[in-house]
Amino acid sequence: MARELPRLRKEIDAIDRKLVELLAKRFGVIERVAQTKASEGLPARIPGRIRAVIERREKAGRGLGIPRKATARIWKAIVEESCLLEERLIGQSEAEENDMKKPKTSKKTAKKKAATKIAAKASKSAKKSKKAASKATKAKSKKITARKAAPKKKPATRKRKPVAVPAAPPSPPPAAAVQVAVPSPEQTAAPSPSPLPAVDPGEPESETAR
């Protein structure tokens, strides 16, 4: 039994090599199918054809004793890989045909196109820079007008502390006004002699007169 397993494995490996060779041949035919489809404008995936291939393989597998689901899974994988290869090849052929249809441009025209592209990019960048500069100037002007419109703040005045002023000494009472009586000219004149009293002759002389 121990020797039987390696021999069976070798037999499986030989069958797998044959399967790989057959798959390589199959993919070679798929490449030619893709070229034909591309020239005729057919798609890589044709649902009716895919369904018919899988059903025929399932029927053949049942006749050979292979489980139905196993045959379906295996051939679905093979068909999917074949369709992917066809899509890739058809896409490449279509791209090549489009390139062939395009008019060939000379080196001078290619240089001119490159120069125009560069000039267009430069003009776009210049426009962007101009827009940015105009925005900056507008913002500055708005700030200046806002500053002018805003009321000016008065400078904060520092409160000075009251300085103690020394009290003035009391002023002396006003001197009494001395009124000097100025004599009138009548008063300055010499007094006239008072008249002597009249002596009555009938009266006796006083003792003094005696």
C-alpha cells in the first residue's frame, strides 16, 4: 500500500500535464477566435454559446461517470478565463485599429501641439495668479474702508491724583481808614474878635471894674 500511493500520484501528475497541454492548445485557438471576433465586430461573451458549451460538457461528464456539478464548475472556470482572454485581445486589436485610422502627425505638428499645450497651461496659471492678486487688493481696500468708517477711539487719559495745595495764611484785617479832616477856607480864617458886651450906664460897675 505504501508503494501504491506514489505510483498513483505519478499517474495523476502525468494526466495533469496532458490537461495543461490541452488547455494551452485551447487558449491558442481562443486567440484566433478573438482575432476573428474583432474583425467581425462580435463581442467576446455570447451567452447562448457559453451556456451550450457548459451543458455539452456536463452531458459528456455524466457519460464518463464525472459528477454533474464538478463538470459544471470546472468548465465554467475554463470558459470564464477564455472570455477574459478574448476581451483583452479584442480590446487590443480595436485600439490598434483606431491608431491606424488616426492620421499620422509629423514631428513639427507634434511640437506645435506641445507648445500650444504649454502656452495654455501658462495662461491658465497667469489668470489664476491675477485673480488671486485682485482678491488680495480687494480685501486690503475693504480693510482700509472699514478702518476709516470705524469711530476713532479716544486715547485713554490717565487720571491724575489730586495734589494737596497748602492753605494760604489768613490775610490781616483791613486797616481802619483814617479820615483826616481838611479844614475849609472859612475855618482857616482868623477868628474875628468877639464884641464886648454893652454896659448899661445905669448899672453899677462891678467889683471888678472897680
